[in-house]
Amino acid sequence: MEIDQLRYFLKLAENRNFTRAAEELLISQPALSRSIQRLEEELGVPLVVRKSKALDLTDAGLLMKSRAEQIMAIIDDTKARITDDGESGRIRLGAIPTIAPYFLPPFLKRFAKDFPKAKVELHEDTTQNLLAGCSQGEIDLLILALPVVGKHLAVETLFTEELLLVLAENHPLLEKKQIRAADIETLPFVVLNEAHCLSDTISTYCRGRSFQPVTVGRTNQLSMVQELVALSESVSFVPEMAAKLDRAESRVYRSISGSKPTRTIAMIWDPYRFQSRLIQTMREKLKAEVLKR
């Protein structure tokens, strides 16, 4: 059994298709088929059920996939430890959509300049999916909004930011010198879909003021929340980092008077997995980035 055979098998299990797997592996389809066939002959059992459009893994194939993933993880970890020079390598960085496009671009630009040999892979997804990826060893470092639910993960707070009320430029509330939570109790809200943690933060804040926001629209993108607010009398809360980058004249951002809605941003990683010197440096650079804010 060879390492390449395991790597080929895992790619096939991921794609469930010989043609696509071969293309991603940069080998011919016959070469991939021969490799899988030799592996099956060595084990004495079929690993895949070949079909016209997609294949399925047999029970033996599912077990092989699990073991092969463990073996490749050990190999990757060993290679990373041996070649850890603190300057080169790969960092798989995860961030939620309400952070990634607003906080990371200038930071990643400076990091790339300081570490030209490093390769940063950005994974933008919901909190739940990112935490799963981190726990499974698919992502090295996360930047999320607290709280998070995850076992055996290290959490280090970066900063807390205010959530600003966003309104259309002609909204009647803008006539007030101060806008309080009570002023928005009956107003329609546009928020992100429930998979996004920002929606929970907004709902928690409103419930703490004894009202539940009346939701009239949900979307997957914060930019669409901003656009929908600009076109109606609805309102929403937007992270300060996103508000600062908004140059549109069709909407206005105001701070709520009194107790303000906030969210806390943190770095999260699995302390039981190998953290290269480069990843540790990125964590230090992220903390230094916060001091510049």
C-alpha cells in the first residue's frame, strides 16, 4: 500500500467520480482506475461501487476512507513539523462573512508582504461549518464572533465592536438627536439568515430590551441587508467595521443611545493539533492589528 494510492483514493471518495478526481489529481483516468484496482486487489475487497454517473463507497471503502484520512493527517503533520521554518508553509484561515471582507483584506495584504513564502487559504463560511472544519483539522485558525459552542478549542479575544443602527437617508428617526432602543421596537428589521451568528446577536440584544424584532426580510449577505434598508423604512444593525467601509449616501449609521449592541471577535484554534511557527506568528500579527484600530 503506497501513499499515492491513499491520496488517490481520498480524492476519488471526495468527488465520487473517476473523471473529476483524475482531473484534480492531474493524472489520467485509466491511471487512477488502475491505482484503485490494485488497492482493492491488495485488500481483497471492493472499496467502491462503480456506477454510470457517480460511485458509492462500500462498507470497506468507508472504513478505508476514515483510516486513510488519519494516515494522511499524520503524514501532513509530520512534514509540517520537520519543515517548520517560520517563514513558509500553508495557513488555512477561516472567518465568517460579516468579518472576512471588512477586517481581513488589509491585514492579509501586509502579512503577504512580510511573509512572501507563506500561502494563506481563506475559508469564508458560517460559524457552525467553520467550527466543524477546525475540529476536523481542515482549518488552522478561525476568526469568529463570540459566543461559540465547541469542545477542546482555544479561544482568545481580539476586540469588541459596536453594532450600529442603519437607516435609509430619509428615515423619520433621523430627525431625533438621540435614538433609543424603544424607538425601534415596532420597526421592521432586515437581517441575515438564521445560520449567521449576527442575527442571534441582534435578537439577543432586542430581547434584552423586552421586544422581539419584526423581521420583514432575510438574506445571506450583509451588503444586501444594507441595500434593502436603503430602499425601505426597515432598519437593521451592522457591525462597525462594515459601516466604516460603506460609502453609500443612501443610508445613515447611528449609535443607539444608552446600552449599545456589541459583538466580541475572537481567534479560535485547536490546541491539540500542531500549530506551526507561521500560524503562531499570524496569531501575534492579528493581535498587533487590533492595537492599530
